[in-house]
Amino acid sequence: MMHPKFQTTLLKQHSHLPARVMRVETPHGSFTTPAFMPVGTRAAVNCMTAHELTEAGSQIILGGNTYHMLVTPGAEFIQDSGGMHRMMAWNGPMLTDSGGYQVFSLSQNSKICKIDEDGAKFKHPDTGQLIKLSPESSIETQKIIGADIIMAFDQCTPDAGGRGVAEQAMERTHRWLLQSIEIHQKNTQSAYGYEQALFGIVQGGLFRDLREQSLAFLLKQPLDGIAIGGESIGYSMEKTVEILNWLTPHIPQEKPRYSMGVGLSPQDLIDVVACGIDMFDCVAPTRNARHGSLYCGIFEITLDNWVAFIPGEERGRILIKKSQYRSDHGPLSEGCDCYTCQKHTRSYMHFLFKTNSPLYSVLACIHNVRMMHRVCEMMQKAILSS
Ligand SMILES: [Zn+2]
């Protein structure tokens, strides 16, 4: 079977914003940006089947975090199962991460995980067995996961620690990038015989010159796309937007730009796409949904061909447990075309939540994920008509 290679086509640049629409072809089909990627941390997007994701408008998913998959079930199990596409019954484009962010989080407790020049060493949470995540083992695991887009192994930059810490993390990320590229280029295919694209990650913390230096280093390497990482990205939107605006003007048009961990709310997607970002992932929409926080608001195309999110009740997210929804027979969000809003009421969702029904989580995740895709579809429309 012939698989198409990774290829990008810029379909439209917004008339007066850095926002753009791009078609990205992968061995598992194409997706059109701006594209939100739901996250399947442990080989599952919580509460949603591949069919429900497709129905909600997902084009590409983050299929399994490398760190979590390496811990359980382990690379051998994934390979025996035929890879992550096969396991998840997801036949569309897939990206996976390198594990860099997860080991960074774990390393806050040095008893659990230590990071040095060779990579991260951590104890298996159940068996106590020592596991190493290095540029080499990260890329090899990502080949077994079999994602269409894989990430170079990086050291995430903490916000605390100042310039020295940011500079060290950036320089190590660059050394690890070169090692990641070397491993990838020995065989650019997945364990299942199709080509994988490799993205690098810009670090440099909150320092403009370091960020620019990091991007310049990445642009000299044979990379298919540019990701922007670090603790502040997606967490502080003010800093995220500032950092993205330093970088995106310098990235060649044909390279997809991915801001990692962005998407606490639909507004965050509008903010980063306006900076010229094409792709983003976040666990928040499904996590919020399960905890009873449901996006609520209207998307409108503005006079200058951009998109506004007009928050509904409770500043754009309703807390479904509140007694006021007990007899509210309206949809979760006015104007939402998701399965849940078409078929069910706030009253019913309140009841399911209060009775701990597993069905609540399914319906809630469908709605929140659809809201993220709807805002992307609106932005696409606004850009194309600008
Ligand atoms: Zn809905």
C-alpha cells in the first residue's frame, strides 16, 4: 500500500493577520488548519470513541503520550498490537509527543525522576524498574507508537529559575534535537513502514533573544514543523501571545507551527491562531467536561473578518452541577451543533452529572471537543473569506 508523504500547502493567508489556513497531508490522510488535537494520553481520548471524535470534527489527534505509553503498556505491547492507529481504531492523522514535558513535571520531585545530559531516568510507578527516556529511546518509542508526526525530545523550560536555567534547558534541547534527528534519519519510517514527519521544539523561556536563538537553530535543521514549548505556553496566555509574536514572523510559510498545550478555552485558540499558529493540543476540554465545566458561548465572524467568542453564562463555561440547571431545558450552549446539544438539555445533563452516570462524561466530552472544533472551523471560514 502506498502512503502519501508529509506535505503542506498554504491555502490562504489572512488579509491582515498572521492567521492562515493550511492543508497538511500525512500517511493517514490530510487535515486543514487551524486544527485542535484532542489528547489521548493513554491510548484513549477519555470518554470518546474514534467515531465520536470524527463526528465532533476531529481531524488529527494526539495519540498517546510517549511517557505514559512507555510506562504502561510498554513499547512491546504497542508493537504487538500493530501500533497506536490500530489500537485506537483511529485511521486519521496522528501526532505524538516526545515525553519531554512529562519527565519535566516528574523531575520536580527528584526522588521519582532525574534529568541529566543523557536524558531522564525514572522508576516505574508500579514495578520500581528503572526506565530511561533519552532522545534515542523517545524517537524509537514514537516509531513504535507510529504517529504521523513525532516530536524531538526536549527539556521543558520552567518559568522559575531565571535566565541561566532557561539558557541551559535551551542548549540541552538543541543537543537533544541533533541526537533526535540522527536517530530519526537512520530510518525515517514508523515501525509499520510509512514515513514520519519530525517537528522540533523551540525553548528559551520568557527571554526574547533566547527564543529567537532557539528558533534560528531549529530552522537550520531538517525539520517538518516547528513547535513552541515551555511551561508558560498555554498556561499564561499573555506570555504565550507575546512569545508567539516574537517567533512566527521568522518561520517560513510552509512550516506548520504548533503551540504545545494551548486550549484551556475556545478563546485561547482564537488568540494563538491570530499569532500565526496552526496546531494545538490540550487535555483541558475533556478534563473540564468530566469535572462538570462546559463551554458556553457564541462564535461570530467580526466585520474585519476575524472570530469573536461571546461568552454565555458564567463567563463562558457553565458548571452543570449548579441547581439552577435542574430545570433548564435549553441546550448546553446556544447554537452548538454537537450531538449532545442536538439531543439533550442542561436539565438532563445536570441529572446525569448528579447521579454519576458514565454517560454524562461521554456527552460532556463530545460537547467541549466540538466547541473547540467549531471555533477552528469559524476561524478557517473567516481566514478564507478575508
Ligand atoms: Zn454542544
